[in-house]
Amino acid sequence: MGGSPGPKNSFAEDPRRDRRRSIRMGPDRGLRKPNVKVAEEAAEFETAFRLVHDVYVDMGYAEPHPSGLRATLHQLVPSTLVFLAREETLILGTVSLIFDDPGGMGLPMSALYQEELDRFREQGLRLAEVSALAVDSQYRWLLIDEEGKRRGLFWLLHQAVLYYARQKEVDHLVITVNPRHVPFYERLYLFERFGEVKPYDSVRGAPAVPLQLDLNRLPERLDRAMRESDRMFGLGRFFFRLEHGFFRGEERLPSLDPATAWRFAVEGGALARAAPSEADAFARVHGFADVAAFRVWAEAQGRERCETSEPS
């Protein structure tokens, strides 16, 4: 990505409330006030989707879109959490945590690994997919952890995902990554492969490897890894000392309302890229019989807003 993030990446109408609703880390050698929060406002979602678009285009995973947005329909359902890594209120990175709903939208990686995921589901395991990870290139490796290692904002975002997955009683985290990134996830986060390399159409045919992290076995594996090597100390300490709450007593606001979700789905092209069955599932999650009914409602909402905004 070129250039520094502009003021449009910063949102905090009520700074005191914002501080209560984020995990705030101590100062480090690159960022003075790093923190993570869950996106709540439409402007926060839009900034996250613009960041994903820019990073994916730069990496060759996506063609530029006229809207400058990139979001999947899975990111636009109420259960999905879009995390924001920030310097104070300036948004520098994002990742999404998508919870499995086999009778609804399912998971994005089902397009490639349905059979493999079904094996987990048949055991009654709750899955969640880590998706749409993007960090501004200028800030990826600025964060220095307490051991003095360059973890980067990737590390900060993955800590947030791990924390929230545990809170939601997820059994397995799953993710698709480029083969060249597999050693990073295996060594640093203890992910394990569970399928073959396949071309992924959603990222212009780039190769993908499915990885999973068994959160029920993670304490035991971390204990063993920490005895064998000090490289796991940071993750181990974080896992065993989850003393921070995301909201300090406050619940987050509801996720994207149907009208805003529809706007992002249309403007960013996610709806146009989706298969008819996926589009209908997206509509049902938002309370409509199918995508045609959702479209009729959204267009009526748009006309109503136009009529109320016209001068009398």
C-alpha cells in the first residue's frame, strides 16, 4: 500500500467510551497506544473493507474494484466479528472471525474443503474461520512484544481472535493460507494442516492450504512447546492469562443492520460474485425469504430515504 493512512481511518466520537470497548496494550517501540476493538459503526466496517481491498490488490489476490471495497457475504452477517487493530483510534489492520452455521452461510472455505469441514461437524465441533486478514504494509512489523520480538500487528490481531474464540466456546479455528505462509502459522500459532493444496478462485486462483487449531488441545500443546522452546512463551503467557475483557462490562452494539449490509454487498461486488444459493442464504440470515425479497426491501428503503431527504 502506498502512503500513510489518512484521517478517514480514525473514528472516536466518544473517546472514553471507545477506551472501554477495546483491549489496550502497553506502549512499544513502534506504536504508542496499540489496541484492538470490534467494528461497530458503518464507517469502521468501511475502513476495514477498504484496507482489505488495498492489501489484496497489492498482493495480487484481487483485481481493483471501482468501489475500493472488498468484503465477502460471510463478513456481512450479524454473527461475524470484524476486528480492528489500531494506534489509538487510527485503523491499521483488520481480520474477521466467521462462525460456522452449516444450515445458513457456513464458512467461506467450504467452497474448497466442504468434506474436510464436515468431518469436524460430524463430531459436534464448533468451528470458526479466520478470514480477510490485512495490515497496512507500513505497520505490519512495528509492534514489539514484551520479549523484544517483532510480532507485528498480525500478532495483535491473532491474540484478539484467540481470545474471542475461547469466549465463544469455539473448538477449532480454521484458516486458508498461501503455502509459503504455512511454516509461520505452524511454528508461531501451532496450526496444523488438514487438507491438500488447492487453487482458490476467490483470490484469483492463488494456492491455498487449510489449517486448523484445536483450542481444546492448545493448553497441553503450549505447555509442551514452552518446555521445548522459548519461542512460544509469548503466546503461552497470553493464553493462560486472559485477564483482559474486550468491553469492560459493556456489550458491543449490534452488527451491521440489513440496509448497511446490503449496501456493502452491492457496492463492493460481493453479491454479484456470489452463487445464487449463497446469495439466498445471505438474505435468509438477515430475515428475508430469498435475495429477491431482500432486494425489493432494500430498494424500497432507498426510495424512502430519498423521499425524506428531498426539500419540501
